[in-house]
Amino acid sequence: NRRPSVYLPTREFPSEQIIVTEKTNILLRYLHQQWDKKNAAKKREQEQGELEGENSAPPRKIARTGSQDMTEDT
């Protein structure tokens, strides 16, 4: 019947303070995740709206012409 190993801190820290900072870090991380999820949906809607409006304009990226010639050179 061995006793379980116990952590013995080398310095005296106010334990409550450490726990509180851990909780706030977890809370901040959680809030950031929720904010990202919320804004990702909004961003997608905005981008789709912009794309629908830009259909009349030429695309920014132009298809490469003569790509077969480039592969034959090598």
C-alpha cells in the first residue's frame, strides 16, 4: 500500500491567484473561439455577396496560356 506521490511546491504561491489566471485564460480562449465561429459565418456571407457582385468584372487571376509549351521545354 504505497501512498500516491504528492507534488511539493518549492515556492509558496497564492494558489487561488494561479487558478484564477488559468480560468481567465480558458475563458478568453473560449470567447475567442466563439467570436471566430460567429465571424467566420459573417465573412463567408460577405465574400459570397461580393463575388456575386463582381461576376461582371474580369477575374483577378488569369488562366495561364501555353502551359503545355512550358512542360515540353524541361
